[in-house]
Amino acid sequence: MTQSEVTRLLEDIRLSYQAAQRGLSGLAEGVSKHEFITKKMENIEEKRVALIGIVGSERAHDLFTQALDAV
């Protein structure tokens, strides 16, 4: 895996987190809203695990935290 893969994973994490945040204040209600946010959070976790596989857990934690702080 390359730096571009790390960059892509971090961008996917940022976009999913941003979408989940928007889901909290969106027009959808009830189960559909919950399912939407759950799916986004599951996607974030998949990307976080992939990131750990590429850069290791300590570096992944730092990059992950920076990505969420940037949102």
C-alpha cells in the first residue's frame, strides 16, 4: 500500500464522519436516521482497521484523530 492509499482512507473517514454528523441534524427521523448513522460509523471503523494494517496502530491513531479533528 502507498501513501495515496493512506490519503484515500483518511478522506473516506472524514467524509463518512461528516455525513454522520449531518445525519444527526438532518430531516430523517427514527430508524432510517439511526441506520444511516450506524452505516457511516461502520464504514469509518472498516477504514480505521485498514489504516492500522498499513501504518500500524500508533500512527493510525494519530492520523485518525487528526482526520476527525479536521471535520
